[in-house]
Amino acid sequence: MNKHKKILLSLVAVFIALLAAGLFYVKLLPVKNFSFHTDAVDAGLGTFSEISKAKILKVISEEAEITSRYSQLNGVYEARILNGPEANLVVTAELSEQVTELNSQKLQEGDEIVIGKIKDPESSSYIIIDRYRLDALAWLVGIFVFLGLLFGRRKGVLSLMGLAFSILILLKFVAPSILEGKDPVLVTILGAGMISVVSIFLSHGFNNRTLVAVVSTVLVLLLTLVGAWSFILAGKFLGLGSNEALYLELGLLKGFDLRGIFLAGVVISTLGVLDDVTTTQAATVEEIKLVKPEAGFRELFSRANSVGKEHISSLINTLVLAYAGASFPFFLLLTFSSTQPLWAVLNSEALAEEILRTLVGSAALILAVPLTTALAAWYFRQKP
């Protein structure tokens, strides 16, 4: 084993040891007692004693009150409950909601819906909450997995396993630990570290290029953390730029560190693209070395960085468009607004958070290219 590999393996071993120590420390931290309120997540769901899937059997009555801005749809329907303790029970469910596309949003026989039961001492009533969508999402997940297995084969299987591990860490460690009152910044660092190490090795195998990619990913994540936290403090961000954050602050986790949660979101969203950058650059350097074994550090860095520059230009545009698409209704409101000056709109926390998230993430990806390229060129510069 050459000395370069020993150095990188030592760094990975130290990082894994720090992760283990951090996990042990987090488990020892006291759990805070928060007052949980179900209506903080969705005010419309907290009033129901039971929520079930149902299928409309008959439209009993349906009428619409049309105004200049929207339409009010009121209806009464006969429906059969499909799951839960009242499965196969036929009930009468009511609907009252504002709609923008009246014809397309009307309910019909055979439609699957979500209904809530309101129980009082004398009787019970059923309210239609929403349309049922999980079947469509299940098909989408199936198509996604099929394409990954069809074109990725073994790599696809390993990548899906890495994805499953990432989701598992977020759902079983990061989110529960934050909800227990543990430091969201520390929890996010540990979660991101576990995701970066395990998912990269699992998706790409344990080899030289992935060793370089893991070390580069960890270094860039640390830079992202420091940069994001510095600008959050400098801009006096409160972490209240979304409705979900307001729900947490006002109901579910009052007095919680929402700035830490915002920082966690920045780091995790950056990690999603960082894997692609570091593994691609490390692989590029190794392929150049295989084609030209006599190439030294300078030539490896120069040639691979030329590829990386093209990668940077596409990634910046991709990341900005991804964030713009995620908050597209807000961009429409920004374009529509003519009564407020532009600087005041940009200064609002809702938009300023998206700007910070986009620019910090893009800056991290830009730094990842030369850093990974330099580390890979240093590692592969010796003759094979």
C-alpha cells in the first residue's frame, strides 16, 4: 500500500471514529420535553378522530358558488371506507372547498378520496379532506426503481441501496434527534457524514477514486457548514422563511432553534449534488492517469480541471433552476408584485433564504471541483 493511500485511509478512519464519538455524544444529550400539537402540522387534520381512504359510490348533491376570483364547491357524497377500523362501511361525506378549476376539481363516482371522521357525543360526520394520490406515487416509485435497475444493473442496485440508506438516516436519526431537542447542527453534521461515507462507498464501490471522493466530500461539507452558518449570522436569519417553519415555531416545537434547522437544510441539499461532483472529478483524474501513466500532478490537475469547469457551469444552472422550480409560486408572486420595491422583496426572509441556500450550495459545488481535482491529482500522480 502506497503512502498516499495510507494517508487517505487514515483520514477516513479518523472521520469514522469522530462520527462514532459524535453519535455516542448525541445519545447522551438530554431530551427536551416539547409540547406537541397535531394541528401545528396541518390545522385541517387535528380535528378528526379518524382518517381513512374511501371511494365515492354516488354523488348525492353538488353545487358551486362562482365568484370573480374563485369558486366554492359544496357537495354531499356516498362513499365506502376502504381501510382502518371502519373498512367497508358506507357513509355520507361532505365537501366544502375553494377551487380554481371547477370542472377538473369536481368529484365523480369511482374517485378515491381521503375522509376524516368528526365524532361527538350524539353522532358522527365525515368530511372529505383530499384526493387520494398514493397509488400514482407508488407507480412513479416503481418506474424509477425499474429504470435504475434496467440501465444501472449492479450499479443501479447499489445506488438504490445507498438512496435507501440516506432516507433511513434522515427519517430514523436526523429528524427524530432534532425533534428530541438535540442540537440540529451537530445532528446534521453526523447525518451528512454517515450518508456521504456509506452511500458513496455503497454506490461506487471501495476503490481509489471513491476514497478520494469521500475525503473531498467531507472537506467540502465542512466548508459549506462554516460558510452557511457565517452568512446566517451575518444576515440575521431567523429560519422563519417558510410556512412549515412557522408551524414548528408556533405550535409543534415552540422556542426551537429554527436557524439550526435552516442550516441543516442547506447542508443536506448541497450533499445531494456533491456526491456527483466529487466522484466524477476523481474518476476523471484516474482515467487520465490510466491513459497517460507518465502524467504528473500539474498535467492531471490541468486536464481534469478543464472537464470540471464544464461541470461547474452546468451544475450552477441546474442548482439555481432546481431551487427556482421548488419555489416557483413565490417567483410568480415576485413578478406580479408591483406595489413593493424590489429591494424590499429581496430582503424578505422567505426569498433571502432561497438566495442563501442557492448561492451557498453553488459555491460549495464550485469549490468541490478544484479541491477534488487537486486531491485526486496528488493521489494518482505516482506511477501505477
